[in-house]
Amino acid sequence: MENNIQILGFSSQVDDITDLMSKLDEISEKNSQDCIIQLLNANGIAGEQHIHHAIIHAQNAFKRNDNIARDLGLEICVRASAQRQIYKALDILGLKKGYNNICAVIVNCNKDLSSQLELILSKRDDEILKADKTILKDIYQISDNEINTAGGVSWAMMERTSLLILEN
């Protein structure tokens, strides 16, 4: 698999998730056969390093044939959320109807899709990709001790992502 990866932040009102997903599918299909566009709740992402780490783990899971999900986009969601259950991962990182901070993950696409996503998702805001320790502690039930031991909340989440390999 290629490592052509883009990670973008957006603040957007989502009124119809099904319609949004079909628009993303159209963009993806026009781009390349392997193009993946995955939208995640950015509040549950501990920075770009965390999501990049999850992408690499998801790609490696497919190479080892020990993936949890059937598609790479969903596998990225599972790995980033550090959950083995897809429904739990979607509960944490799935978009909800209404206002969303969105982490757009684009993998193996032939061109920069940021302008196309801006047409759909409105306001580009990469600042929302920065880890918010308070929100992440609440979402993932991370203790201060775990964060301090890991060297920060991003490192704590990357450790949890890595631990999914050991649970297989």
C-alpha cells in the first residue's frame, strides 16, 4: 500500500450523514480505486501524530490479515479509537448529526482533495486536530498517571493503539 496520506481538519454542520457519505464515495471513486476518505470526530483524536500512527497500524493490519474491519477507512477508525469493537469505535469517532469537528483522513488518493472536501464540509480548520487533554481524558477514561507515564496524551493514545496488536 502507498503511504500517500493527508490529514485535514474541518468544522462543519452535518445535516444528512448518508448524503455526506455518498458525496465522499463519489469523490473517492473518481480519484482512484484505492482512494480512502474517512471522516472522524476530531474531538477523539489526540493530534496528527495519533491519527498518523493509527493509519500505519491499520495498513499493517491489512498486510498481516489481522484487520478488524473489512475496509481500511473503518480500520483506521477502529485503530484510532483503540477499540476492538466497531460499534464502540463508531460511537467514539463517528460523526453525529449537527455541528462536528472533523478529522478528514485521505489515503492513497492520486491528488490533493482538500479543495473538494472544503466544498462539502465548509470551513477548513486544522487547529481542531490539536489534542484537547480534557476532552480526551473524558472520552477514553485516561488517567493523569497514564498520560504522564506515556509522556503526553498523544503518546498515551498511540500506546493504546499499539496495544490492539497484542490483543490479537
